[in-house]
Amino acid sequence: MDLSDVLCLATEYYNSGDYTKAFDALSVPIPRPEYCSDKDLITLLSMVKNCQYIFLLKDGNRAGALRLLLQQEQYLRENEMPFELLEVLQLIKQHYEMEGNIALADKYALLYYTSKDEFINKSRLGKMDQAKLNFELEQTRERVREMTYRHRMQAILLWSAVIITLLALGFLAVLYVNYRKTKRTNRLLYEKNVALLNSNKEMQFTITESVNKEPTEEEPSQADRELLERITALMESSPEVFSESFSLSRLAELVDSNSKYVSQAINNCMQCNFSAFLNGYRIKEACRRLMDTSNYGNYTIEGIANSLGYKSRSNFTTIFKENVGLTPSAFQKLSRNQDGDSGQNKG
């Protein structure tokens, strides 16, 4: 069995985790390779012993591993093999450091550097320095690769930040365009409703509440028209319209009629039920009060809603938006902005 066979067998045992057999495989006598000098043979045996040291450590035999190194140190000193000796001294130092024996580790560190100084001018030590130089060059290349990778990652992060910023700006631009569009639409709705109020015309209502009766397409009778005139006159003059308890029966009572005829007149003439009809007057008055900052400027939206007969702000807001197209707060804000612009124009 030649050296290559021995090394292959030891490697096979090592890879399988059987470190004892790996050690034993290298313990057999190794034939001297052809054209191998005495010095080269010692170097070869030193490498084998270092492998056996690793196998013993892997197998948990630290004491045996240390004895092997100390024997190897003595053998290399006797045969004046400085390069191999330095390697063994370094292994002994590391072994003592692993064992926590700092004193002996320092001792062998001193021996290592002393031996290195002694053989600094010898060729084998020069080869070792060349190997060290190659190692340092490889470390330098590794640092360069790390710096290149770091710079690449920084560039990726920078471009990611730029892309995210651009996306955020685009999103903000869309929000701003939508805001401007909504603001313009609200302004047009506000001006339309103010024009209706100023012209004293009936506001157009789109509310779809539960109806007692489907709107009829029949032509309203003369009696319905006359009754509606009385109803309209009362709705425009009586503050009771804004009472929370105001109802169809109360309206019929005030116009000297009954609920059935009043509901019929509203349905036939206005094409809506009593609830929508009542909300029309209340929402129209709500618009006036929201615009009247001198008398209602200190009122909250809830206060105005309660003064018009609505039980809750949410119900009032829903009905107001369905009729006007804006929320009460948006309508009030536009009104105040309009007043501010008018004051500045007068100034």
C-alpha cells in the first residue's frame, strides 16, 4: 500500500466519522516514495503526524494529541527541521490556549517567535514567509471582494430608496389631483345650491327613503294643488316644521285637512312622500343656517341638526349629503371660505 492509498483510506474513515480508524490507518509504516530525500521524508512524516493530531482531537483524546505534538517537537529539533518545527510549535501553542493553560501557551508562543527569528535567513523559513505573504494577499483580495459587495449593496439600497421616493411622490401627486378635483366638484355643488337658495326655488332632492306610497304619474287634481298651496305656505312660515315631533298628522291638523289628503297632495304634486318633502324644507333651512355665520356661527353641526328636528348628527349628515351632494361640514367650510374671499375683495 503506497502513500496515496494510505491517505485515501484515512480520509474515508475521517469522512465517515471513525477517527480512531483514521488514526490507525496513518500509523502503519509508509513506504518511502521514490526519489524522496531524507529531509522530504521527515517533512512528509510531519504532515502525517499533524493529521493524526487532528484525528485524536476529533476523537476526544486531547491528552494523546498533546503527547503526539510534544514527541513531534523533539523529533524535529533533533533532525533540524525548522519549518516543520514552527508548525508544530504553533499547534502546541493553540492546543494550550484551547485547554486554557495561558502560561504554557505564552511559553510556546515565545518559542515559536524565537525559532522563527533563528531561522529567518534559511530557505525553508523563506518559503514559509512566502506562504504567509500569499495568505495575506488572499486576505487582501477577500477584503476587496467584501468592499465591492458592500458598495454594490449600498447602490442597490440607494436606488431602492430613490424608486420608493418616486412612487411616494407619484402617490402624493395622485392624491393631490384627486383632492383638487374633489374640491372643485364641492365648490360647484356649493355654488349650485347657493344659487337655488338665492333664487328661492325648490332644491332638487335625490333622497330615497322608505315611502308609504309609490309616486303616481296621474295629473294632480285642482283640490290637490289648492291643498299643496296651503301646505307650502305653512311649511315656509311655521317654525313647528323644525320640531322633532312634527309629523304628517300634525301637518294635516295645521292645514285643516286629514293625513290621507295631505299625503296624496304631496305625492301627486311633488312626486315624493312626506318624509322627503319635510327633509327638503329642513335641509334648505340647514343650508341657510350653515351660511349664516352672524347668527349660527357658534353652532356646531350637531346643534344645527337638533335645531332642525334631527335626532342625531349622523342621520342629519346622511340626509344632507344625499340632498346637497356635500356633507354639512364641507358646505359650512366652503361658505366660510366664500365669506373670507368676499371680505378680502372688499378690503
